[in-house]
Amino acid sequence: MNPLFKTNRTLNCRGRLIDLSVPKVMGIINTTPDSFYEGSRQTDLKAIVLQAEKMLSQGATFIDVGGYSSRPGSTDIPIEEEELRVLPAINAIIKEFPNAFISVDTFRSAIAEKAADAGACMVNDISGGQLDINMFATIAKLQVPYVLMHMRGNPQNMAQQTQYDDLIKDIMDYFHPKIHQLNRLGVKDCIVDVGFGFSKTPEQNFQLLDGLSYYQLLEKPLLVGLSRKSMIWRTLKTDADHALNGTTALHVVALQKGASILRVHDVKEAVETIELVEKINAAHKQNLKQAELNH
């Protein structure tokens, strides 16, 4: 990578700085009855708190709470139902773990604002501001880190929107104006998510993973959401319940190509993967240093 392009390595979450020089893990808690991986579904507040406790104890930096299933073909729900799923969960986690970094997974600005009032310090928007024209202004007002994801259409129709002239370039062209708009609004911390599984075929997902390092040119941290997705289990002819090994394999690739945050269902395994890849990176630097001395 060209050394002129320096990715921002810190996030400001309500006055607390998070150092991304070593990649971090975001644990997924879905307060939905129909998310694609059954193991992530939690609708009982006690179970939600226990899951958050487990993820934090295993090394998660962030907990991502979502109440709207975004799997392909999922059912649209009214904002009132999403609010009833999300806000009690955030309140319960914050009450038990007041220092936890909570991200809210929503494309609705009203939910984002109420979640921030409840203690969330990050907004993870699968639509990149496309499904709510007020989202960017809301993020600017809240001054919280914002995950800007690539998706076409919405969860109900995105599977039919997979035609690209040049996949890698088209997605880059999607991000540039949005990042510029966020910068003009004064949003200080933007995280890029290329949107694995969203309006992309399995083959396109692998092409995108191979080209992931290209998006470091945006100079923003990269969040990668590969955990147990269909690109893995369809390829391996299994199901989401048996896709952990494949997830770990692809996490290694993502980390080597510049991922700063892994959004996962299985925190312990992701933390261990980061630790091992960091050891490889340190050994690589040592080998380069030794080679320079030898010459």
C-alpha cells in the first residue's frame, strides 16, 4: 500500500478513545426472531445481558444491538416494533455494564437518536444513509462514530440488485461522495463496511474480499462482517450453524487485507484469530528488518 494513504486508527466514543492499531471485535446481539443465524437471536432481556457479559468477557470491544433483521428477503417491520426490540436491550446492557461500547444496528435516524440517548455510542447503518434522508444530519448532531455500509435497495429486494460494471470500483464510487458529505457535516469518525452479502452474489463476495485492501485508500477503518454468512456455508455445502471454521479462515484473509473491526457472532474465536495474525505481522516485520541488516 502507498504510505501516503494513512488510515485513521482511533475512534472517539463519547470522549473515550479506542485504538484500532490492533484490530477489535464487535459482538452481534440480534433482538429479532428471524435473523439468519439462530445463535445470535435474543429476545429475553436476561438472556441479552448474559450474552453481552459473555462477549465482553471474551474480549469484545463493541456490542452491536440490532432489532431489524436484514437477511435477504426479511420482513419489513414498523419503527415502533424496532424501537421496542432495541431500546430495552440497550438500557439493560448499559445498566449492567455502564462502560460498554454499544453500537446500534439501524438505518432509521429516530432509532439511532433514541439509542444514543439510552447510551449507545456508535451507529451501524446497513443502508449508508440511503433509507433515511435524515441519518447523516443525525449522526453529525450526535457526534458518534458511524458505520457506513454498502448496499443497494433494501433487505427485501437487494438480492435482485447484483449487477455491477466493475464491482470493486463501483463500490468505491459509492463511498467517495458519502464520505465527502459526512466530512462536510462535521462527522469525525466514519467506518467503512463493504457489505458482504448485501446485494452481492457469493462469487462477488469472494472477489470483494480479495480486493478489500483497495478500500484502505478511503483512509477510514474497515469493518468486516463475514461471520457465518451464506458465502461461507453455501460454498462448503453446510449451514450457518456449521460455518465457524470457514468464518475464521476468511477472517484471517480480511485481517491481512486491512480489517480494523471484525463484526462476529463468535467473539472468542475472533479474538484468538486477531492475536495470531498480529504475531504473523510482527514476525513479518522482524524478517524484513533482518533482511535489511543482511544487505
